[in-house]
Amino acid sequence: MDDAARGHEQWAPVARLSSEQLKKLAAIGSERPAPAGEVLFSAGDASYDFFVVLEGAAEIVDRLGEPEERLVAAYGRAEFLGEIGMLTGERSRFAGVMRTTGRLLRVPLRHIETIVAQDSDLSELILRTFLARRANLLRRGAGITLIGSRYDERCRILLHSFSLSRTAVEWLDFEDRPEAEALLRRLKVSLTDLPVLLVPGRPLMRNPQPADIAAEFGESPHPVDDQEVCDLLVVGGGPGGLAAAVYGASEGLTTALIDADAFGGQAATSSRIENYLGFPAGLPGAELAARGAIQAAKFGVRLRRNARAAAFASADGVHTVTCDDGRAFRARDVIIATGANHRRLAVPGIEAWESNGVYYAATVVEATYARGRPVAVIGGANSAGQAALFLARTSDPVYLVVRGDDLGHSMSQYLIDAIDAEPKIHVRVRTEVVGISADSEVTGIDVVDRTGGRRSALTVGAVFVFIGVTPCTDWLDERPAMDPDGFLLTGQDVAVPAGRRMPLPFETSVPGVFCVGDARSGSVKRVAAAVGEGSAAVRLIFDRRRADGVDVL
């Protein structure tokens, strides 16, 4: 790789450690010489240590030794290697290589985990840098390669899953990327094997199933029947669930947290949360999710991703949540924080374009597909406003289509003001989407003016839908009690037989089972509210045990 290529591929940002920070790391690490060409870690490694360059230069390389090899990052004196996957238990997707002869400071990963948990100065630098690097990987699509057709539902499901988990992936759409066919021929892969995942340092994955993906991302692919009963099981890893897990474990409860996809929930897909106390400049949802998961791990929470709850049962004071792969989790108390999914747009033929021009999230991944094209955002609440502002960075125009008379009914004023100040966003109130146009891709939507009934068309290359939510409670089979829309009833909203204890706030009709966040009937759909409910529910667990004559710990 020549110097011109290196300059073209240079990946920002980098972060230089101060002399004081270097001293702190030197006290827990070890210095050593490093020859040019030494491989510090390889793609596919389950974990790797933290390296600081003291002399010379090091590189992060994608697909080292392969025809598609490319430089991801280059680091010099007082700069460190790595990204957020180092702290969240993900395999390395790249190789770390010494470009020149030099000296390194090597710090074992366990010590970095301690630093992140205890040293606010170094923690802030490392976390911010790691998260920024992950964001750049997402924009560049470096790491995993997915080959599949936009018309294949299995491919669209994988893309959606990677989007939720903020996994960097390069998608080679077989329909319009000629290099996809050439790569398949070189790999001797037939079309019947699509979709195909190429994960650096790992075996080729042909038409991967959920269990295969779970195994690749650190979860057992085999059904597990864990006989251990923990104190607290949190189902759902959004802000409410993460808060509950952190507070539960910090209060001495043996705590497990499971989530169907990735920690952070819908909040993790938000480009910026601007109304969260203490962050006047806003907080990226992905950063909130990553920090929450790291904090939970610090307190000993047993974190399980790719664990989709499928059934619920209670007997003799123990509650069991069984996942769709057969794994069973048992606990004396359960906090349900499964949240809600965005409601699907009821337009004929739209299903064929979901995750392929029609999206229910607006992250870096979806924005990349729509870059440079006009887009429509459907909805009038905060999530729609945040999506419109985010998409306006890369798309023009952005049509914000709202059924109501104005934005003030369900959107925060700070978002309304920002939308008014953004010339790329065109707000269409009292407007309803009634059709979608497409040939090989989405080309437009048909809308109706709800006041006069006039029908018109908008030319767009992608549609982003935020029209309300439906609770993720179908796995409970109507137990505990729910309202007519499927949200769980809690506290005084629960009708109880005479002589039985009234449920505590956030407690459902099943004693010892609580609900927080968007899945709860009457909840305030805000991140801060979910975090507050999650932490408060943990306190109520102790009250519940005293009321029911159960040992507190």
C-alpha cells in the first residue's frame, strides 16, 4: 500500500494521551520494542489488549493479506489503538500491525476495563474516541461484508439487525453491485446460498440463521436451561432496562439483562437526544447505550444479547422467561422493559420495500442508503422530528409529512424551532400517505390533503416512518394484565381481587413482575422517564419482598 493510498484512507479522529495519562497507563502496563510488520492482534480475535504507540507508527488494517486489503487507521506517538467493540465483548474485525519499528505500551484489557470504570479523565477520552471511531466505521461500512439481494427478506432482516446493533457492514447489493457477482465467483458461492456474510478472521457464513449470528456475536447458539435462579431478571435493554440492571446490581441483587437485539433500544438509533438532563449539547443515543452497557458490566450484570423473549411463566415465587432459541432465564423478580416498536405504515404494497427504501429507524446506516436523494419522514412526534433533522444533513429536500394540524401537538418546542430554521425540511401538515411508487427502488409517495381531499405525489428515494408505537408484549400471552392496546397495566390501574395486596407502582398484576418504559400503560415516552422508572422499580423490589414476607437479600 503506497503513501498516497495511506493518505487517502486516513481515518480521523485520533486522540493523543497527555504525559500524565501516559504515566497512569504505564503504571499498569508494560513497555516493549516492536519490529516493523508485527501483528499486534488479528481479525477474529475474541479479545485483544490496549496498545499505545510510544515510538514509530502502527496501523489498523481491514482484510490483512487479502486482495481487498485496505488501511483503516494509522497511529503515531502517544496515540492508542482500538474502538468500542473492545469494551463490549465483540471480536476484533481488523488487524493491528506495526508499520515501522518502534516501542509500544501494552495494557491488559482487564486493566482498561477498570480504568473506564474508575478514572473519569481517561474514561472520557477512551470512550469518546472509541465511540467516534465506531461512528466512522458505520459511515465507511468497514468490517463485515454482506452480499445479498434487496428483494430478499432474509437480507433485509440482517441489515435491520446490524443497524440496531450499530455493527459496521458493507452491503453489496447483488442487484446493482457488479463486484458482488465477481466476489461470489471467487468464493465459489452459489446464488442459493445468499445472503452471505464475510466476517474477517472467521469462516464464511452462508444464509446465516439467528443462532449463527448469536454465536458470532458472543452468544451460545445452543439452547441453555440455566437452573440458577437470580434475584432480578431485566427483559429489554433500552434506557429503562439498562437503568434497572445497573441499579439492581449496584444494590447487591444478582442481575441478568437480556435483549432481543442490542442494548440501547430505540434510543440507540437516535442521532442526538437533546432533552436529557445534564447534556446541553445533546447526547448521541448510541453513546448512551454503550455507556449504559459498560456500566452494567462494571457492576456484574450478566448481559445477554440476541435473546428474544418468547414465553413467560410463574410458579412458587419464581418467574421464568423462555427465549425463542430455548434458553430459559429464572428470577425471583422480573422487570419488563421491552419497549415498543414503531407502528407500520398501512399502505398497499409497502411490505415489499421495508428495509429497502422504507425504514422505521434513521441511523447512519439508513441515511447512507438515502444520501443525496429527497426523502420523506412520516410522523409528527419527537422521533420524527429528530429523524428529519438528522436526514437533512445528507438529503435534500426532506419532506416531513404530518396528519395533524401542526407539530405542537406531540413534538417538543426545541425540535419545532430547529425544523423551522432548517431550509431543507418542508413540513406538510394535515397530510396522509395513501400510496407508494417504485420500480427497482422506491421513487415516490402519494399523499392526500386531509382538509380538501386533493391527491398529489412527492418524489422521494426513501421513506422513514415514525407514526406511533405498538408494545412488545405479545410474548406474555396477556399475562400480566394489559390495556386494550397491549400495554401492561401497573400499580393502581390493576384490578385485584378482595383481600389481595394492591400492586406497588410499576408492579403488574403478577406479584414480583414490574414494568417500566414504553411497554407500560400510561408511560411518558421520554428517555429520562424510562431511566427514572427503571431505577425506581429496583427500590420497589425490596418493598415487594418485605410486603410478601420474602427475604430481602
